[in-house]
Amino acid sequence: METFQSLLAKKLSEALAKAGLPTAGELTPATDRRFGDYQTNAALVLGKERGENPRALAEKIAAHFDVGDLCETPAVAGAGFINFTLLSGAIEKKTLELLRDERLGVAETKSTQRIVIDFGSPNVAKPMHVGHIRSTVLGDALARIARFLGHEVIGDNHIGDWGTQFGMVIYGWKNLLDRQAMQRNPLAEIVRVYKETNERAASDPQVREACRQELVKLQEGDKENTDIWNECVAFSMQDFEHVYKLLDIHYDIQCGESFYHDRLPGVVERLLKSGIAEISEGAVVVFFRDNPELADKPLIIRKRDGGFNYATTDLATVDYRVNDLKADAIWYVVGAPQILHFKQIFEIARREGYTVDLRHIIFGSILGEDRKLMKTRSGENVPLRDLLEEACKRARKIIEEKNPQLTEDEKIDIAEKIGIGAVKYADLSQYRMTDYIFSWEKMLSLHGNTAPYLQNAYVRIRSIFRKAGDAAVATPLWGVEGGTGHRPVATTLTLTEPAETNLAKRLCQFAEIVPQVLNGFRPNILANYLFELANSFHTFYEACPVLKSSEPARSSRLALCELTGRVLKHGLGLLGIKVPERM
């Protein structure tokens, strides 16, 4: 199914050809709806290129434009913009098509890829904290949207389950562990012994050396140390899984750093053999002498003492994802501090001849009300599990005030959908590169650009259909889809009020917006579209009675309500946000 934007773009291309002009410029939704629904800057671009009057070129292009039954005669505005206003009949026809389409007009991409998305990636022996929200939620949304567009996605949780911190964890386990505290809260006790060991190691060389020895024993496969490591990993994974269950996030694979440990010597040998790496002062190093940006930033892949680091692991990971998982693209949803690291890794991959599309998807920070990185009063990172449970608790309070007659199970379910949805949406509605202030009051508000506002729009729509009952489908303008029970499908549609037409046009834009999200990895454009859709629905709801109107307006308005509900539910679902039937 073609969108209005793609249909108009084709007609524009034909008009340019008829006018003897090359394809140029863009066709986009109009910035000011008073002048039309779509616009193009083709004449402005061509005018600059050819040294001609852009307005005269615009008139020439408009004269060759075949409007058909799609739009009014194009209007030339300003210095040479061409504006297009859709015809009411075209909007009605397209809206009916969307009602009958399970994909709501969104076409699958023609060039599908197998994409590995590396997101989340917490460290073992530490609880997930508020800083993990952005990578986890952003990565999950991109995975959902890429899958919907037809890509094969492998979500990979590259867990930090290996490295120098385990020497300290194992030393602390053997020397400082409180068994009773361990039974009460295993992860909290592991964190405590790690911190205490770290403090001792900072001031006592003997403790520092003992920790190093414990790490060497682990790396050499010592049974006692391996058993302790396995227990630590298991306790951490239990805690992570609780968070992922709350967030409704699922990974296809969870290959931690330890998975690649046996592959690291092979990586170093391969890079030495190919001449990409060289031995320098006893270490194995990759220099980037021919790359001005990285010329003074070499990368060590094996230390003097023979130890490897996470750069070596990341190179092994690229190799595994390309050769074993057969990835066409690898997306790393990792914070901005790792920019240099990934530039180095990607450059080495390029030198090795990998043609895989490597992307580092960076993001800003979450700030507290003081505009500093969000911390607890004691200066610690805010545990993510506590934050999510607090979100559900606050949402529960709102539900108790709004709808106290709900059953206990309903209250728990709805509080989770609203609380978790609020946290996710607060993040995803921001451009990923910007920092944002975490505010409970703002994110749980039923007004403004928030998840509860959008969820409430959906709930209002479901309430219309509950009130309508069987009467919603008992009109001559409605059929019932086979096999779907009572979901109605309009057979005709009549749009007479401006609020109806505006809502229908918004609904038709869903198919234009979703594919754009992956251009620049911006879920915020989908979030903002859904907010605008909810605004258009509320305007429509206030201006156009639904159940009290007479036919054919009643059936047409019910059709608009049905389609709005489906787009809101599906659009929020692509962001990983669920909608309740009641609030």
C-alpha cells in the first residue's frame, strides 16, 4: 500500500520529467498546514543549481503536475515552494484501506537485513541502575521497529561478566562474605564485598596482589574460582531477569564477555599475521598512522603481561557476529563516552575486510532535578529495579484515586502498564542525543506529551465501544471481519467536519513515520507523531459527537475511533509500551 507521500513524490518526479527538469529536492509533510498537506522545495533547489528564478520554475512544475483524484491543483508559495492539498475523497479512500490492513499501511522494507543489536549490556556483580535505561529501552524499541519493517533482528545482551573486577569479587567472597546477608540479598552482598575489597586494594599492595592472583586463577580455569564466578553470574542474571520482565524486554542471545574468552588469542594472532597489529614495548598494539583522526590514538589488544582487554573482546565479538551469526549490520546502542573506542574497533574491522554495516548509536544522560547525573542522596547510582517498582507504586496511587472499584489484579496490571510505560516514554520521546531531566510528576501526568496521556486516549476509545455495545456493528455501513469476532470494518466513510478530516490525515501518516525511525535511529519521531495523533483525536472527540450522531456520520466516526485506537496501540507497542483497556 502506497502512502500519500510516496504517491505525490512519484507524481512530482513525473512532472519534473515532463517539464524537462531533473529530479531534485524533497517532498515532505507541510510545515504549516494552513497552506497544504505536503510541500516540495524542488524549484528552490533547481533554481539555485541552474541560476534560474525558482518561482518561475515552480509554476512550470505545477503546470505539469497530474493531480488525478489525489489532490487539488498545486499552489506555488513564497520564493518557490509548491504546496499540495489532498482531496477529501482520496483521504476517505485511504482511511478505509488502512482499516482493512493489519499493518496499518506500513510496508515492509524491500532491502531487508540481518541486524545484530547490542543493547543493555549490564555488568555482573553490580545491580542495573538508572543509567541502563537509555541503552535498554532505546535498543528494544529499535529492535521492535526493525522487526516490524521486515528485518531479521538478533537482540544481544553483551553482559560484562569477565575482567579485572572478578579478582576483587572472588577475594571478597573468600575473605569478607557474610553468609546470612548473602541469603537475604545475594547481589547486595556481592556488591558490598566488591566495594570493601576495592577500598582495601587501593591502600594495601598485598590485597591488590592477592586480587590479581585470584583473577589469574580464574582465567586459568581454577575450579574453586570458576564455581564462585558461576554463582556470581547466576545471582546477577536473576536480578537482571526481574528487571527485564518488568520492562517486557527479551533478548535472542546473551553472550557475555566470557563467551569470547577462548577466542582472544586467535584475534591477536590473526591481527599480527595480517600486519594490522604489531608488537610495541612488549604489548600488541594497532596503530592508525594513516587515519588523521586516530593517528595519535593506538589501541592495545594484548598487554605486556599477556592479558587481554575489552577491545580484544569487542574484536572477537565482531568476528563472531559476522562469521557465525551472518550479520549484515551491527548496531551498538552504547553511551557517548565510548565514541573513540568504537571508532578504533570499526576501523580495525574495515582493515580486516569486513563489509558489515557497523553503527554506534549514542545517547545523552538522564539528569536529576538538580540537572546533574541522577544519583541517590548518598551519591550512589539509583538502582533500576527500585526505580521501576517506584513507577508502578506511583501509578497505582493514581489508579486508586481515579478508579477505586477496579479489582486488585486489574490495579496491579494497569499500574504496571502505566508506570513502566511512563518511564519508557519519558526516554523515547526525547531525541536520543539530548540529556533530559527525570521528573515523576511530568512523566506520570495525564496531560502533555506523556505515556499516560496517550494511554488515556486509547482507554477513551475503548470506552466508546463498550458504551456502543453491539450497536457499534449493527449498522449498514459496518461489516464484521471473518474470524475476528466483533471487530468492525467500515465499508464506506464520509468526512464532513474539519476535525474528522484532520484526524484521518494524521492516521494516514503512520505509514510514513514508522520507516523514518531507523533513519538516524530516532524513536522520538514516532513518539511525537503519536502525541499529535492523540491531540487530533481529542479535538475530534470534543467537536464531533460519535454515538449520538446520526448515520452516516455515526459509522464513519466509529471507524475513525477504531483506527485511532489501533494506531495508538500498535505505535506504542513498537516503543515497547502496553496500553490498558481501562484506567
